[in-house]
Amino acid sequence: MSANRPASADIRASVLDPLQMTSEQDRQLHGKTCARCPRQDDLRPGGMAYVRSGQDGTGRLGYPVNVCPDHADTGGAW
Ligand SMILES: [Zn+2]
């Protein structure tokens, strides 16, 4: 898998491709880690992340994600 992706990538910043998601993104998407970093403790609701869906890729599935205290004020106006 690619190691080029910056660790600080915010999964809320773009619509994820389910066929190209990393295991890290999968954990973020399911709220097991912060939406922006690998932190797993002291998480709180952090808005929604979106994944492409449907045969033509134009559908969107939304997932409620969590953020850590360091990133609780990022991600736009949720
Ligand atoms: Zn974080």
C-alpha cells in the first residue's frame, strides 16, 4: 500500500474511493481513530466523511466520524 499519503490527511476533505481506501482511512471512516490523525483516545463527534457509491460512482455514502481534541476545531462548518 502507498506510504506517500501524509499522516495528517483529513478524510473529510475529499470523497473517498472505496476501492482505494487504506486501512488507516477505513479506521478513520468508522470512527476508531481521529479523522485527521491516528489518535484513538478522547475522541468526539467530528462531522461526516463521504465515500463514493453506486455503479457510476456518483452516489455518496456518509459516515459520522470522530476527531481528537487537537483537531476538534478543524474540518469546516459542520
Ligand atoms: Zn487528530
